[in-house]
Amino acid sequence: MAKEKKGFGLFKRVGKYFRECFAEIKKIVWPTPKAAFKNMGVVLLSMLIIGLFVFGLDTLFGKLLGLIMDIAA
């Protein structure tokens, strides 16, 4: 009989877990479309700046390596 009670306890815990999940989902405050587009602009601008920085470093290090290889040869 004790095992049957544990089985029902498992279903109760799973049910409670999903009820709590849905309750938390209801608390989410979604951004307005205007705020979402503004945030997207910030992300795209950040990606562009970081990409240009990495491109500059790659070009610089490539040229330095080319100079070192020409001197060593």
C-alpha cells in the first residue's frame, strides 16, 4: 500500500510543477514592439562594432606575420 501512495505523490508533484511553471509564465512582461526593435538596433550596432574591431586586429596581425615571415626567409 505504501508504494501506491508514493505513485500518487509523484503525479501530484508533477502536476504541481506544471502549475507553478504556468504561473511563472503568466508573470512574464513581454516588451512592446517598439522596445524590441530598439533593442535589436542596439544588438546589431554592437555586432557591427565588434566585427570591425576583430577585422582590424586580424588584418593587423596578418600583416605583422607577413613582415616577420619575409624577414625570416
